[in-house]
Amino acid sequence: MNKGYKIGDVAQLTGLTARTIRYYEELGLLEESDRSEGGTRYFSDGDIHRLRRITLLKNVGLTLEDIGRILPLYYEDGRALEAKHEVLKILQAHLATADKKIEELKQFREETERNIAVLEQYIRYYDET
């Protein structure tokens, strides 16, 4: 009888490293897996699904802290839509932050262009004299 997947198998199935899987377990993102009497960890299909969801949420820009807050909602009856709303709020905040940074970079670029122009004018003036 198959007790579940060993961590190496889970790593291969999810594209994560064994170290990352253990880290997620330490953070509480993944419930502690079953262990054999010898201490070997065994993971379920549900664990693999959860790890894939964590990866998806990370790939769309959520922090592990955000994921830790939102992830349980996906696994409570009737709260998956609420989880999606929370993800949407976080992504909208990321977009607002990106827009602010873009504006700051535009201002920095304009200031740098002005400084370059002043220095070029200064250099031309002293090259001609």
C-alpha cells in the first residue's frame, strides 16, 4: 500500500526543491506531513495540490506572508471566492505601487536629463575658452 509521496517525488512533481517544501512546512503554508516510524515524510495528493497553488500565488506576485493569510480561505467551504477577492486586492495594490514607482522614475529621468544638459553646457563653455 502506498503511504503517499516522499519529498523527492513531491519536489519532482511540483518543480520545487525539497528544501523549499520543508520551508513551506515550517512556515505553516503546508501542514506537517505524515511520517513513517523511521521519520520519512509522506505527502498526499492534497499536499501536492496545495504546493501548486502556493507556487501559482507566488508567481502572480504574492509574498509568502500574503499567501499564508489567503491560502486557508481556499480550503474552507464556501470561501474560495473570498480568497480570490483578497488576491485581487493585493494585486491591485501592487499595480498602484508599480504606477507610483514608474512616476518616480520618470521624474528621476527628467532630473537626470536636466543635469546632463547643464553639465554638457558647462563643458562646452570651458572647452571653447
